[in-house]
Amino acid sequence: MLSLIFISLDRMRVMQINLDSITQQHNVKTTLIEKMRAGIFNRQISLRNIMLQTDPFDRDAESITFRKHALNVLLARRELNKMSLSPAEAHSLGLIKTAMREGYDFQQEVLREVIFSENRNQFQSLLGDAFEKQSTIITLINTLKNNLKTRTNHAVDGARKSYNDAKNVIYILGGTAILLGLVITILTVRFTDKQTLKVNQTVIELKESHDLLEQRVRERTEQLAIARDDALASNNSKSIFLANMSHELRTPMNAIIGYSELLEDEAHENKNTLIIPDLNKIQSSAKHLLNLINGLLDLTKIDAGKMDIDPVNFDVAELISEVYASIKPLLINNNNNLVTNCDDDLGEIYTDNMRLRQIIINLLSNATKFTHDGTITLSATRYHEHNINWISISVTDTGIGIAENYIDRLFEDFSQADATTTREYGGTGLGLTISRRLCRLMKGNINVKSQQGVGSTFTVTLPSLHTSCESSEAVA
């Protein structure tokens, strides 16, 4: 219904535009026709004045006026001919053109007679004929004007009728819309009242349900708080137990290593070479077990918040050299080659020397363990970011790599890539976990990039100077 109203309004607008256009064209045409008729009358008057003038100069001046009036008539007719004309108007204008040409030729003849002939009776007769021709033109012009008026009135009546029809349609549609709106309003009010009752009932039910839910949440929160306290107490007990057990295990393990070394020395002195391989195996197994115990103790200390970081200033390049020398024996086992790629301006770093050494050696040990006949690259660089100077140490290998779906699990406690890796290469999966936690205690982090079958890159990032935990963790 609104669309029909808008269509009718647009139709009224178009009718109004058409009516304005018709009125404007009528006014222009009427003005031009009046100019033509005035010009014809003025030519008659000028022609009569020429006849009455006895002075040649006055007669010449009046002739110029005659030609001006004739030119005005011609220009008005040309402008009228350019406009949109009905067939009747075009026919009338054609007759006017022919009559004007004949009348103008006859008037020229009259002018010649007036100028060159002294027979007054003759050009009086010619002047009467000229006036008669002018009257014929006036009659044709009046006919043209009447045709224009008739056409204009017809167009105006049609436009006014269309305008009134559109207006009536709008009145009908508007009234219908008002009635329909009233009906819709009544129905909407009734429907709204029903919905309001339903909503109020729903709100009451929701409030009761909300109150019940809050009661259950409070009860559940109390249960969770009790469970959390129990878990914290259990975890604390576990940490204390693991710390005590690690300490108790390290003491006899150090004794086993020490006595096996003493036995090995005595065997060498007594040249008892048969037991030396067995003693070496005892020492190797004991040292491996001691490393596992140390790792477990470190993890327990970190979890309990008792791992102390002792930062000092030391030269990074010297630390890299020391690590390079200590890791060389591990390279022989799998026939690997170690390459260092360090900046010349590494300078000093303020952090825990022993813990950073432990992290790098752990990363290099993993690289040598999972790489065979390959290359391991130890890189170190210094850069500036977020108003902090950073030291980045990377260990890159060409080993077995890590599948993408296992990368996120690398730093979890007791986690390795998969069970196959554990069976083939051994280990508890604590090394990377401890390394990352130590890095974060030193306000840094460890990141890894790896592709299975191509190799892995582990990158340690630490601030070179003492900085706040928030700023370093934001970059890490």
C-alpha cells in the first residue's frame, strides 16, 4: 500500500512537471505569436507612413523602420518554428510563412511605386491590396493562436485530470492505510499485552532459576575451594616428598660413582683390565641416574618456588667457548659436526651463568642425541627491541625434526614427541621443561621451530641487563 501511495505521489509530481512544461511552452509560443502579429501591424503602419511622407529623407527613415518590423516578424516565426508543434500548428505556421512571403513581395512593390511613381491613385489602390494581404496574415496568426490555445487547454485538462486521479488514489489509499494501521495497532496492543504477561511469567521463572543456580554455584564454589586446597596441599606434599627423595637418592648415588672410580683406579694400578669395562658401565649408569635425579630435583624446586637465580655479569662469548669444549665428546657418538656462528659484539649479559650453561648444554645434548652424521650450529646474536637489549642463542640441528602436532607438547612435564622417540632415544622429557622454566625465571623464554625429517631450531632469548618481568615476558 505504501508503494502504491509513493507511486501516486510520483505520478502527481510528474503531472505537475508536465503541466509546468505545457504552461511554459504555451507562454513562449503565445509571446512569439504576439510578436509576429505586432510586427505585421507595425509594418502596415510604417507602410502607410511611407505613403504619407513627402520628404525623401523622412520616407527613407520610415523605410528602415519598416524593414526592422519585417525582421522582427521573421525572427519570431523562426523561433516558433524551432519549438515542438502539433500538425495543425505546423500547417498554420506554413500558411503564415507563404502568406508573409507573398505579402512582403507585394509590399516591396508598393514601396517602389510610392518612391518612383507620382500617380497617387495607383499606389493608393496598391496600399489597400497590401493591407488586405496583411489582414490575411493576421487571420492566419489568430488561427495559429487559437489552435495553440485549444491544444494547450486540452493538454492542461488531461494533466489536471491525471493529477486529480492520482490525488484521489492517494486519498483512498491514505484512508485505507489509516484504517489498516488502526486495526494493526489494536491487534498489536492485544498481542503485546499477551506477550507481556508471558514475559513477566518467564522473568519470574528465570529469577527463581537464577536464584537456584546461584545457590548451586555457591555450593560448587565451596566444594572447588576445598578441592583446590586439598590439591595444593597434595602438590606441596608431593614437592616436599620429591625433594627429600631426590636428596636421599643423590647421596648414595654419589657414593656409588665415587667408589666405582676408586675401583677403576685400583684396577688400572693392578692391571686388572677385565673389570674396567664393567666399572665404566657402573659409572655411566650412575651418572645418568644422577642426572635424572638432579633434573627431578630442579623441577621440584621450580614448582615449589624455591629455585634461586643468582645473576652475575659475564662474557657471552667465553660461555659459548666453554660450552663448545664441554659438548665436544658427545659429538663423537653420532658422528656430528658442531659449528659456532656468533656476533663479534656479544658483550656481557647479566644473568645466572650456571643456569644458562645448563640450558645450552641441555639443548646441545638433545641435538646430538637426535642427529646422526649431521651438523649442529650454535649461534648467538645481540639485538635491541622494545627499549631492551636482548641476547639470542640458537641451537640448530639437521636431525629427525619434530612433527607439527607434537611441538606444543615439547615443554610439558615428562613429555617427548611420541612413545617411539622415548623407546629409541631414551630420556624422561624433563630437560626442555626445566630449560624453559629456568629461562622464564631469568625473564626470558625458549621458542622452537622444526620440520620433521629436516631438523629443529631451539632459540633462547634473554635480556642482556636486569629488567622487569612484565617487559621481558611481553617480548618473549
